[in-house]
Amino acid sequence: MRATTTSASGRWILASGSRGWNDPSCDETTSCSEEVIFGDIGMARALPAFQTAPIEFTPDRVGAFTFTCSMNILRGTLLVEEA
């Protein structure tokens, strides 16, 4: 998962009930990309500029969950599949 000035790209795929992690990074300093928000699962994490920010997550249900920047412009998908 990587955020850039024009888009967030990434598809994070996990198996339901399995702990997963990702090391997203932010390649800019705009306030929009200072945070990644997983609204459907109630999780948000800070993304410091030019650093990686480990995110750990153990999904409890299957589905496709959108993640966005704080302004809901940059986005990607967390896909949770059956274990």
C-alpha cells in the first residue's frame, strides 16, 4: 500500500481470522495523506511523511473494505477472504 500525491494504490489481501500486517508509506507532506482510515472497521493510523508505518489487523469477517486518506480522496481496498 503506497500513497502518492495523485492516488493511493494498493490492495491488501488477508484471510479471515489470520493476523495480517502491512507497512504503508507516504511519499509526500500534504495534510491529506497524514492518516490512513479504514472506516468500515473503525481503524485509523498515522502515516508520517517519508516513513513506513506498520499496521497490524486481524479481520473477523470477510469482505472488501475501503481505506482512505483523511480527506477521502486517496483510496484503496482491504480484501478479506475466507480462510
